[in-house]
Amino acid sequence: MSIAQRMQELGFELPAVVPPVASYVPAVSSGRLVFTSGQLPMVDGAMPRTGKVGAEVSADEATADARQCILNALAAIDAEIGSLDRITRIVKVVGFVASAEGFHGQPGVINGASNLLGEIFGDAGKHARSAVGVAELPLGAPVEVEVIAEFA
């Protein structure tokens, strides 16, 4: 089964690549690795919600945003390497969570990203990861995610 078929089976569609909001490209490859820039949870060119997790944004909403970040990252990877079927392993995920004071649930929020990669890629979706709480993210995003993947 292709990755596109697997995503469709799970009820997900690969979105269009989100255009950069500054001076960078969505993804670059070097050797057998592809690195995404930080992906925000943009949907159709707009941020579905803004604010800090634990204040204006619930942990559940942020977890859904982390999943959207992964879909946007996969779109950037697909555009860079030509097909998600070329991915042999997700190597690392770095997740940033705009956190209200006292919010300590960053790992749970970024599980939204990690779990989706596992659902899509199976064992090849298992990866190293960081989940970091930050004061602010671009455009007021509650979550930002970067991905490093290996491809053939």
C-alpha cells in the first residue's frame, strides 16, 4: 500500500505546501536525509487558532495542531523528494509548544505528531524526538514541528 493510500485510509489528505513566511524554503535534502523547516499548523493559508497552550489553547487543540504540522511537513517532504513512498525512516521530530506559565504537557502535545507518523509509516515512523516549551512562536502559533526523514 502506498503512503498516499495509507493516509487516505486514515482519513488524511496531503495538503498543499505551506509557503514560507520568511527567508527559507520548506524543506531541503542532503544525502539521504530531508530536513523540514519548522511547520506551523496552517490550514488553507490560515492559522486555525493562536495563543499559548494552557491558556487560550487547550492541550487537545494543540495536539490536533501538532498533527496538522506533520501533514504540512509531509507535504514539504513530498515536494522536495518527489514521493513519500521514498521515505525509509522518520529519524527525528522536534516540536515546539507555545506554553503558558505552568504548562508542562509539551510531550503529550507533540504525541499528536509522533502518533500520526506511527499511524502512517508503521515501524519506519518511530523516531527520536524533542518536545520543547517556548514563550512565543511565529504568527502566534501554539505549535511548530520540524521533521528529519531518511529516504531512498
